[in-house]
Amino acid sequence: MQRTTTTRRALIAAVAATAATAAAVLTTTANAVSTSGHRATKEAGGAAKPTVVLVHGGFADASASWNGVVKRLQRDGYPVIAPANPLRGLAGDAPYLASLLKSVKGPVILAGHSYGGAVITNAAAGNPHVKALVYVAAFVPAEGEQLIGLLGKYPGSEIPDAINEVPFTGPGGATGTDIYLKADKFRSAFAADLPRPVTDVMHATQRPAAATHLTDPTRTAAWRSIPSWGLVAAADKAIPPALQRWEYDRANMRGQVEVRGASHSVMVSHPGAVEKLIKTADRATR
């Protein structure tokens, strides 16, 4: 029992320890099944459209997260890849994505949601083909930072009280802890602006994230050298909107948009807003 509550206690402690301070200072033409030899689609004028790579975060998969955005981008002639993020922690997830990015031919726009923001921050570093980073209600860590520390910087996250920890045994007998969101708290914390029948399915098909994703430190911050854009989900109860704004400001992003009433699953409830921001990043980096 003590081991299975360690992450929850750490999250709650991080939030509680900084809530008072925070209150004081608070003043995205083809869907690639395989990326091998993938080449960018050309527009009528001959300019190649970049491949848009969409990286999901925890408690979701690529289809549940990005289907609406993918359909819109494909309709507009963009090659799109929405890979499965392993959700095993930055130490493995970032190199995994970096390897995939190396297989894409031509320019790339890389977008990340939630924990996916931390993954793209690490994976894009040193890749000259990544022309823009787009953060969607996302973590934007700096070197050495852990997500658990960022999550406690501002109050308002319902994630600490919503998590359900499940121990697992991995290859070779290594053990760890997976984090799920509880059924009775999933909609409020993760997707409050979506109909309950939709969020019931999202909860049933959620992909857990290993607890290490909260404590793995960021090794390098690609946003320091790659132009970046950010979308704030104004009614987010997973990553507080105040934290999103603070991160985006710190990264000196070229543009920020805010979607009123949007939950953490803003790419599901407002896919058009995400597509628009991705296209803005594309135009700005041609």
C-alpha cells in the first residue's frame, strides 16, 4: 500500500507546497502507415508541405487524441504521422520519437499534447528537419526539470486526486508503476467539455503512463533553438492554464492562442483550433 501511493503523495505534496506562492504571483495528402521513405506532399506552386508529426500524452492513444486534427490536415494536403508514444518515461520515449523523426524525409512540424510536449522538447533537439514545435495544452520543460515539479508550480490540477496506481512487472523482472485515471474522475480532470458517452470510451481505452514520466529529467530543450507556438486550454484541469502560459512565455514562443472553455483534451473538442495553429507555424517557417 505504501509503494502504490508514493506517486500520489508526491504529486499532492508538490501541488500543496507551491499553491500559495502561485496564487500570489498569478497576475497542428496522406496518413502515413509507414514512415520509411515518407516524402512531403507538394503544393500547386511546387513548395513541399511539411510532414506534421502529432505526439499524444498520457491517458490516451494517438487516434483518440488526434483523429479530428489528422482529418483536417489531410484535407488540406499535409502528410501526417501520429505515432504511438510508448509512455514509459522520457529516457525511452524521447529517443524512440527521435528515431522516428530521422525516417521522415523533408521538413517536419512537430506537435505535442500534455506529456507529449516534454517528449518533443527532448526528441527534436539537434534535428535540422524540425522547423517548428507546437505545444497543445502541454508541458514545456527546461533542462533538468521534472514534470512533477512543474505540475506543482500552480494550483488547479485535479490529476493528483484522480490517479489510480497499478504496479507492473516488465521485461527481465523489473517492476514499476502505471498511472491510470479513475472512472469517476476522468471526465472532470481530462475532458470536461466532451459528452459523457465520449469520455466513457476514452476512459475505457486510456493508455497508462509509467510513473517515471513524472520524474525523468529533461536532458535538452529543443524550444531554445526551434521556433515554437503554444495553445492554452483555458479550462484545463490537468495542466493548469496558468502553468501553460508561464511555460509559453518562458520559451519566448512566437505565438500563443487561448481556447475558451477548453478542457485538457482540447485537440478532441477543438481540432480546428489546433489545425489553425499548426498551419500558422508552417507559414511562419517556410
